[in-house]
Amino acid sequence: MTYEVYDDAITMKLIQAACSMLNVSEEDVLKLFGEYFFAFCKQSGYDRMLRTLGGNLMEFIENLDTLHSYLAHSYKEMNAPSFRVEKQDNGIMLLHYYSDRSRLCHIVPGIIQAVAKDFFNSDVTMRIIYQSEEKERTGKKQHVIFEIIQIQDSYKKTLMPRHHGRNEESPNQKRCIGEAKQAGHPNRASSAQFKKSYWNIIRNVVMFGRGSLLNTFQPVYPDRLWMDVKCFCNEFPFHIIFNKQLQVKQAGLNIQKFVPGIQIMGIRLDEYFTIVHPQVTFTISNLITFINSQFVLKTKREMMPESWKFYPMLKLRGHMIWMESIQCIMYMCSPKLRSLQELEEQNMHISDIAKHDVTRDLILLNHQRLAEIELSNQLERKKEELRILSRNLEIEKKKTETLLYAMLPKHVANQLKEGKKVQAGEFKICTILFSDVVTFTNICAACEPIYIVDMLNAMYSRFDHLTSIHDVYKVETIGDAYMVVGGVPVPSDSHAERVANFALGMRIAAREVVNPVSGEPIKIRVGIHTGPVLAGVVGDKMPRYCLFGDTVNTASRMESHGVPDKIHLSPTTYNCLKHIHFEIVERGTINVKGKGEMNTYFLITNKLVSENDLMGRSQHCPSESNENGPVDVNIQRDGQEERVNQSENGELQPGSAEQKDNSRNRTNVCLLL
């Protein structure tokens, strides 16, 4: 927000909003804004500068334009108003306010009253006695005249006796004198009068002494000006003296150098210059009216030599001095320059400016200040770039964390990020599910790899979505095998129910995926077992969250000894689900490799949960299914597209359970992610 320029429309919107919320008039809000603006300027480091503008309120107002001119070096876009003050014989001041920014004049009373109270310990009342839109040289300009009545300073009130007239006694004094006369003590009365008169004399002496101490200086003027004309023009190189007809009578050395035509004495000043500030027409009456204002003059381009017309026009800044004895005005000025760059653009040097002119120091100091501002702006830009990079880094960090949390449990991933070693944990009870695609080996033999990848991706994307719906943890996928667990890594009493609902959902989802060979929906086998496991992270490179224990091996056996499109349950899982709202049928006793004979079951459905709930469709989750049925997977052969329905050996036959086990090397008791 440093050096930011805000449109007045934004200011007025804020003012109107404040009026609406506070239920006060626009004039009151602007007045309060003026008081706050004065306090803000003091807090921003301008307190001493403001205090030194003048010894009284009138001098303060007269020098406001000078202050604005100085601040324009720092705030180039500042559009400041102009002030002119007149003092009448009765002590009332008339403040003329000029601005091309409308509806902001009511800020002035707030500022002036705050200044009078803070700097001059007095109160003022202000009211508008004239207001108009005047057509000036640069366009319409608001002209408002305020009547300022300055009330007696509060410190004088405390020193002066509280009575109606200077020589009138107060009611208490009258009462005391009357009581003394009634009591027959005329001497006491006269004594009271004497004491009163005595203290009045002392007070008057003190007040007179205080005033005289401040006004003892008396100027002494010589009979003649002890300065040579040539020396004056050299030492004050930027000055112009002209009469009431605006005819130039005298000009400084460098004025003649940079405005060659001005050397012709008697030439009119308005032929070579225009008034930039204050924005008035170039007449002697306007110059005298604004005699206390700072004047900025600019050379006319058409009056400059042909070779200079491509350079910036020279601007002069200074004050007009009315010399009553000779009926002329002297314009004491200096070049209006902000920086060394502008000095070079004018083809000028520091030596061209008078040695006593503070413009020299101002240019050098302002150049240093502009360098500091540029450095500050660079730091702000760097800070903004860092903020943008930080936001982008945070976005990328979240993406990385999302990917990491998809591969490892969240608490495990956080420990690994912190460089900690993840301890293995024992889970006394959990439910593990395995699934595979029926005849997957034969499908791979009959299809190109890309179609196998597309089929598995379509199926696994649906399964992954279901893991979020039923809150189960995906452990791994190996080929066509898909493994999830309930109750790990976060223990849960409903682990078996969650896995069972997930199994019902994945069976429905598998029917939405097409076998690229037959064109029919694929079929899966699902096996579920419940028991204890040990879980932990193994490896340093690509660490994986592993499950260890016989429960993993048994769940794999339930899947491999299962039936296509069926969900095979072990006895322990059946015991966890038999009292819940699931429909389960007994399969009977089968011989399980490595386990012997087991009495197993088939999960049919959940009696209380609909198919849409199982698939998460009631939550408006996107479905990849086609409204008209399964998506066909076609194979490109010899430039023509045809559907593969069967293998070279005829109809595909499902492999045996032992063949399945051998093809996927399921003899190990631990599965890695």
C-alpha cells in the first residue's frame, strides 16, 4: 500500500458506507476524517514539520501550499488543494479553498480545528459562506470560502479574571464590598478595592512584560541598497522583476540563459510563461490576490529556440513579492527539479543553481530518497514473489502429501517425513480381503498389454473409490490381485462389516468393466478372513507398509479357493458377521491348501443397504459406468477394428486354485505394498 494512489470514488464509497452504518451526515463523517487525518500525519512523522509552518493559525494556512509543493517530490501523484487566507479588520479570517476534487471540502474544518486546538491551544468555528464551481484555465475547480472565527486562547482565559468587562468587578467582589459598607467598615471596602486594583496592576505588568519580551525587536533599514546590480543578478540567478503591465524590468543571469527571449527588457512575462500553480489567469490582480501562495511558472514551448523544443520545458517555483514603492513585483524563484535525472534533462548543472538555494540539497537528498524508495519497492516485489512462491510451494506440498498418504498411512508418512523410525504394531483383530480376476492369465495371453492395462485401470479406479466410501485401507495390488484391510492402521470394531460392504460394492463395480477378449463384464473372486496381524514399514528406499502373519496367508487361500462372482468367507469372518444384517449361506467343508479342511461361507448381500449406498452413488460420487451397459474394449488388428470373443483354443476355461497360487507366488506369508 506504500505510495498507492486511490481514486476519490473509493473514498466516497467508504464515506457513504460509514454514513449508512453510523446514521450520520456526510459532512460530519468528512469532518471526523479531517481530524483523524491530522492525527495520522502527526503519527507518520510530520509532526515537527507541521508545527514549524507558522507561529499562528493564519501563517500556518498561508504555508500549506508550500508544504504540499515539498511533499509533491515524494508523492508525485498527489493532487493537493490550494489555500488562500484573508484577515478582516474585525479579526475574522476568510479561508479560500480551491480544488478540482469535489465533495471533499468538509474535510478542511476538521483539519483546521484540530490544528488550532493542538498547535495554538485555541478553538475555532468555521462555516461555509460561499461555494461555487468556477471555470478555470485547467477546467472546473471548486471554490469554497470558509469563515474562521478564532476563539480566545485557553491560556489567556485562565489568566484573565472571570468578569464581563475589563474594569467590572465580579459578583463575589461586589458582594464583599457591599457587605463591608453595610458593616460600617468603609476602610475595609476601600482596602478590598485597593487589593483588587493592586493585583490587577501586577497582572497587567506581567502580561505587558510577557508581550513586550516577544516584540522588542525593531528592524533597521539602510538608506540605500548596498549591492551592485550585476552582483545581485549573479547571486540571485533565478529572479524576475516586472511591473503592473507584466513588463520585465530585470532578470537573473540564469533566467536569461535558459529563457533567452527574456533578455529583451520590456517584454511581457506572460508571453514566455504560463502559471501552473495556483491555477489562475496571468493578471496582476490575481498575482496580488495570491501573493502569499507559492507560484509555479512554466515556459511556453513555442517561445523556445527550435533546438530546445524537444526538451522538457523549464518550471520555476517561488514567491511573488510586491514592492509598493516602485509598483513592481519581484518573483524570487528556483528551478522546480526533483532529481538528478530531471536536472540532466534540462541540460543544467548543480552549479547553475545559486549557492544559497536549498534546491541543491533538495535534489541530492531526493535522489538518495528515491534510491531508498526504489530499494524498498524492490524488497516489496521480492516479498510478493516469495509469498507467491510460498503459496505455490504449499500447493505442491499438499499434492505431494496427498500422493504420499495414498501410498502410506498418514501417521506413518508423517513419522517418516520427520526422520523417525516407524515401530511395528500388533493388531489383535482385523479383516483382510483379496480379490482377483477370473481367467486373467488367459486374457493376458489373448490381448495386447495396453488393453490389459486399460482394463485393470478401469477396475482399480472403481475399487479405489470404494475404499473411501467404506473406510478401508488399500494395502497393495499385484497384477490382477487387489488387497484391502479393515481395522488397520486405525483399529475399528466394525472392521468386518466395512470389508464386507466393500466386497459387495467391488463385485458390482467389476460388472461395469468389460473383458477385452469376450466383450462381457469381467468376473472376480473375493476371499475374506479375520484374525491378528503385525504391521510395519520395511525398507529405506521406497518404504512399504506391510502386513505379517498367518491371517494374510489364510485370506489369500479364501480368494484362491473361491468361486467366480462370489465372496468367500472364512469361519472367523462369518462369526463376526452372522449377527449383523447380512445374508450369508454356508458353502460347506472344503480342503484348503496348507490349512486342511475348513467350513466356509458365501456372502450374498446386505439386507439393509441398497446398491446405490454400497457404490456411494447416493453421495453424488462420479460413476465410470456406461448408462447403456459395460464399455466395450476393442482390439486393433491389421488396421481394422474387431472385438475378440475367444482365444485360439476356443472357449476360455478358468484355471484351478493351485495354478492361481503358483502363477502369483502366494507362498509367502507377508505381502508388501
